[in-house]
Amino acid sequence: MPAIVANYRSSVLESQFKKSYSILSQALIRTKEELGENLHQTYVPNQPEGWAGAVEFRETYFKYLQNLSSGGTSQMENFGKDWKSFSGVKESSLLGLGAMPGYLLLADGSYVTVLKNNSRLNILVDINGKKFPNRTGYDIFLFVVDTDQDKLVSWSKDKSLCDKDLKVSGFNGRACTYFAMINLNPADKTRKYFQSLQW
């Protein structure tokens, strides 16, 4: 019975991840159509550090997220105080991104925020909102707009940052987005990503 429940939870998260990734990607395409190409260059270099340098991008992107998520949306100022890294360690700062300038709550219950950080446009999503486990690589994923093209990619592909045994790094889980996208367990290529999650 526990195995059946675990498989069900993993299947639900996989479905939610795929839906979120599709909506986030479509919104990026429409944002590029409105603001022009080279978003990865226009909204990062030679601008103030932090989210202020990407206000136009964020507001346009949020507009298309609202259009793609039927049923209404709202914006929240704070979210993510209680969350865990991929290895299950409780953390205090949500992937180091904080909650400025607020999270967009979509109709399906997911949360999205945009922040310019480390010279990249970061897009953070919690695919099931307030529901647990509130854990990176499970229901919290970090995307970036690719530095070479206007495409949504993982923050990293480094499997050492998607390690169930790594206990000391708040960065652990940042690369799990990549492995979720290709649905492959970073530690065992014979297993699927979501079905390998440990509950």
C-alpha cells in the first residue's frame, strides 16, 4: 500500500510539472512576440542588479501567464518560508531568490515568480502551491531564460546539485529541473525521475 501511494504522488507531481512547464514556455513565447527577441540579452546586461532590472519582462510575462491559466489569478507578496532542499533539509531562503516582488498565484494553485539574479532571468515555480512537500525537485523548480536564446531551460545540469544525499547545500535541487524535464534519475539512468522520488 505505501508503494502505491508513493507512485500516485509521484505521478501527480509529474503531471503537474508537465502542465506548468507547458504554460511557462507558452508565456515566454508570447512575451518574446510582444517585447521582441533577445530577451536574455535585453533584460539582463547593463541594468541594476535584482528584480528591478526586469520589471517590464516580469509584468509582460505575468500577463500571459494569467491569460493561459483560466479561472483567475492573484498576486502574493510572500511565499516559501517553510521549504526543504532536494535531500529533505529544511531551508530558510527559497533557493536564495526570496519573494520580491511577489508571486503570481495561478488558477491551478501553482505559484510563479520572476527575478533577475546572477545576470539571468530566473523563473521559480511551485507546481502545487501551498500543498506539500514544498521541496525542490519535488514540487519546486527553478528555470532560467537561456543565456544564448529565448528558451526556458534548467538553472543547471549538474547532477551534483540534484543529489538526495547532499545535506549541506541550499543549492541542492536547483539542477533537478533539468532531470525532471528529461524524466531521468540523475543517479541511475535506468530509472525515471519522478518515479524515483523518495517519500
